Amino acid sequence: MTETKYRTCNLCEAMCGLAIEVDGNQVVSIRPDQDDVLSHGHICPKAFALQDVNEDPDRLRLPLRKIDGDWQQVSWAEAYAYTAKRIVDIQQAGGRDALAVYAGNPSVHNTGTLLFAPVFRRLLRTKSNYSATSVDQLTHHLAALMMFGQVNLLPVPDINRTDFWLILGGNPLVSNGSMMTAPNVSGKLRAIQQRGGKVVVIDPRRTETAKKADQHLFITPGTDIWLLLALINLVFTHDAVTLGHLADKINMEQLLAVESAVAHITPAVASRETGIPGAEIEALAAAFLQANTAVCYGRLGVSAAQHGGLCQWAVVVLNLITGNLDAVGGSMFPSAPIDIAARKARQAPFKRWQSRTSGQPEAMGEVPAQTLAEDITTPGTGQIKGLVTICGNPVLSVPNGARLDAAMETLDFMVSVDIYLNETTRHADVILPPATGLEAAHFGFVFHNLAVHNTAKFSSPTIEKDPDAKFDWEIFSDLSVAVAQEQAARNGEDYTPQALPTLEDRLDMMLHASGTDLTIAALKEAPHGVDRGALVPNIGKRLLTDSGQIEVFPAIYAEGLANLAPTAPTADLLLIGRRHLRTNNSWLHNVESMVRGRNTCTAMLHPADAAAHKITDGSLIEVTSRVGSVTLPAEITADIAQGVVSIPHGWGHKKEGIRLRVAQGHAGVSINDLVDDQVFDAVSGSAVINAVPVTVALA
């Protein structure tokens, strides 16, 4: 007998509601949940891949251990015992920091990993922590920390009510938001236009979002800071600063310092850097100021490019001084059922230590992921000899992935918590595969903190996992016990494991601690979710800065602005990334329905650049940077700015030893084989994965 079960899709940030028809333990169909309180019947093509991932014959279901170079299936007990022994070996021989941990982007999309992996990491007590954060959204968190006092106190665009949406370096129609949980962005964009509003996109590529917007302006990659500073300057010169209800939360000396610091960034100056005519910049500022409500949103093309740290600070400042921070239709702070920004850290989680080789700053307990390769290969105290990877594929997602790929070969031990034998996990000695997707419970509490509308929803497992499989939270709990037992045995101590809470227990405790009357039991009775209302102004009650005010001009940004200088061209072209709706980084490249059709792993070039290099559409070209070269087909299009080349992220499935039958047939190339691991954002230490200098030539 078939029945319909409801859950939230966890493949991206949008949290779309699904209605899934099952027959016993078999999925029959997946369709949108018309009654979902957040997505209201919207889903994207990725949702259908949940069934494909669950049924993928390449997916690992039981532990693998590499013995004499060959993979052998072993029991969970053997896998845990061997892993614990090797972890303790590494740390006893080389110190705690000789063992590193890398967490991939999927960590935040899996509730069990998000809640229980930190317990395991704390047990290791290593400072060698890395994650995808430093190649994605670190600059957002740093601005939140410095300006509001908490890394997760992140404002999001109130696009449900804004009249003017300015988008820099983001493509929300494809990403479904990104640092903004917003299902059906296309519908929300149309709604802005239908109520007489306007959407403007600033991007080196005419993206899917740009094509639906009212206006698109090309910009030279890596120069967004000049545009933002010019817009801020125009607000001051037009005497249009509006602070509204936040006036008593602003340090006016700092505000005057901002005015002075940007006074020389006129539209003419910004035009020389960005390529946008000065008149267009002035018109953009006027339109932003004249709108009843407006919001500026900057995403990956801004946050992970040159001056990304300054850019995210400037985005907040622009929204603040135009009266659009913490205001309806502006940039607002969600009221999530589990508030992850409710507590102030005892010590600001920034620059408490440095990476061991190049001295890059710690942020949020981690050092930049692009330093991992050098920290593995550079001899000396604290040299990394062991590695734990958690649902991540850094060989494809970290700058200079080829260098990291080679470095992993030198490790003494590596364990991966992952469902695939991929480009990264092929280096592991042990792979621990969790039950995932439709088999696992889900509560997207991080993305509730980024949502454009306040809701709450818990998803029970849609189908039962295999009897011998383990949930991710069980793996981290069991592994924590195994390591603690091994540590105690080495020290001649007794160890009695304590009963650990279940996933639902942990969630209930967190709901209670957040002061809500919601419980998991109550949420189970609301399969379509609980509507908790539109965003409301609330920053006045949530600030966690020492001063109790919004820090408009923290010293780190004042110093960065003082050192800002024009960037001299260093190559023929500047490389930027892109993504596609049917893929989520490299996650779904092993799903035939997501990758079939035309090849999307191409190098986009402007017709003038193609002609200058005698390149024709579809011809194989070699793209070369300081750190590497890749060969792929050219795609000639006027949708890319002259002087720019674009390659999508997440491809490069051509390594020996992987078990990805579909992905290998659609291998593509890895853009991160071109991204320079020696280039960092000066303010934050974040990676610079956009505006990478490259040359092109016929292959």
C-alpha cells in the first residue's frame, strides 16, 4: 500500500517541501508539497535526485578499509577500532595538531553531522581544523562578528517585501539563495517587479538571474569594492544618510570616519576600476535611495574574490546608512526556532592562532582550507600526518586541488566519513559511510537562521535505512567513544562510556534552550511545517558587541580600506566560476538525470576574446594560471564580459581509483586546479577563487 510522506529537501539552502509517495520502503514518486509553509509548492530539479542518490549502486553502505592497497569491506567494530588506534598513534607521535579535520559543505546540510561531528572534533583537541567555509562564506561571518558581535548574526534580504533588490556576484535563481534561504527566487523576483519594484544585477556574466532582472551591468571581476564604496560615498554626498530606529545603536564617530575614508572614491574613480560608466553608478545610487525599501546583497562573486572581506562590510554599511538594515524590505535578521546567534563567544573567534606554515589567521576555530596542502608537506613541529574528512571533496573544492591531491598521498593515515569513493576519499585508509538523504531525519536549523520567512519544520526518515547501516550521528558518537577508550587505555586509565543523546534528544534540548515552545513531537504533528511569520526588526535586542552598538567601522576594515589600492592587470583574462541548477558543487554529478544532455563544463569566452585567440565555439582550449592548466571546450557567448573566462565549479572526475561510473563519463575539469592557493583576502584570510589571472590558447 502506498502512502505519502512529507520532508524538507536538504540538497541546497532553499529547504523546499517535498511530498514523497512510498510503497513499503520503496520511493514511488517525488513531487512538490503544495502545503509547505516555506516553499508553497516550489521545488527545483535537484529534488528528484534524492531517490537516485539513495538507490545509487556506487554509494557505499558499509565501512571500507584499505588493506595492502585493496579496498575490503569490514565491520563497524573493526573500522572504529582501527581508526581510533591510528588517530591516537598520530597524535601521540606528533602532537594533537598532527591530526587535521576537514569538513565539507554537505556537513551543514546533514543535521546529524552538524550536531555530532563537533563532539568528535572537540575530543581530538586539534587546532588543525579546515572547512569549506574559507572558500565560500567566511567574509559574511567575519562582518557579522565585527559589526554585530556574533559570527552567525547574519542579515538576509527581505525579498518578500523589498522594492529594490541590488545583487552583486550572486545568482540566486540557480543557487536558490546562498546565505539566504529562499525557495522560488524566480517567483519572488517576479513579485518585486509586479509590485512596481526593480531588480538590478552586477556581475561579469549575464547570469540566469541577470536575464530575469530589470537591469544588468557588467563589472570587471574583483573590483566590486570600488562600486560599493562609490555608492556609500554618494549617500554621504547627497546628504541622504538615514539611520531610522537604529540611530541610537550607531557610533557616530565611526560613521564620520567611514564618510572621510570613502570621500575620494567618486563614481569616476570607481568607473576606472569596475568598467561601469560613472553615470550608471550615479543612477544606481539614486534608484537605491529613491526606493521605498531597498536591499543590497553580495554573494560568492563578491565574498570569495579580491577584497571580499571589505565587500561584505561595505554591503552592511550601504544597507545601514540608507535605513535598510533591520527594516522591512531591507536586510533583516531571521527569528529562527533554534537561534545559533544567541550567545557571545568568550573570546572573539578570529586570529587566536595561525596556520602553521604561512601564518594565515584562524577564524571560527579553523584556518584557511587552502593551507592544508602546505601544512601536510612542510616538515617541522605540528606537521600534519593524519587527516579526517567529513563529507567533503577538497581535492575538487580547495584552491590548487592538484597540490592537495599529491599531499594526501604522503599522509600516514586518513579516514573519511562519506558515501562515495571519490577524488578525495580514494586517499583514505578507512571510509565510514552514513545513511543519508531520505533515510535520515532532518531539521534545517542553520538555514532557518538564514530564511527570508520564519518557519520551523522537522522531517522524519522517509524510508528505513539498511539494518546494518549507521546514521551520521551514530558514527560520530561511536567514533568518539572508540577514541576516548583508546586514549584512556594508552594512559592506563579506565573509561566508562556515558549514554549519549539521540539526534531528536539534542534537537529538543536546543529548542528548549532557545526559549521556544516548539518540540520535536509537536513538529512531527505539523508535516508541512509551522509558519512563524514574516521577518521583524530585532537587532536592537540581539546585538552582542562589547559596546552594545553596531560597530560601523571596526579597525580591521579601517586598516583594509587604508591599504586598498588599484589592482594592476596581470594576465590576458580573469577567471570566474559558475554553477548550474542541476548540480550542487560536485554532489550530484553521479546522478545521470542531473548531468545528461549538453556538456556544461565549458570555458565561456566573449566573442572578441575568442577571435583574438583564434578560438571557435566548441574547440578545445587550454586555460593556464600560475598553478596549473586545464583543457576543456570553449563556449563563445556575449553573456560573458570581455576579458573574462568562466568555468563551472565541482567537476574534474578523472582520477584513478574512484567509483563514480556516471561522473567519470562526464568528468570535466576542476576550476580549482587553476585557483592560486597562495592568494588570500587580506582582511579575512578567505580564499580568492574569482578574478584569477589566466591565459587561454588553442589546445
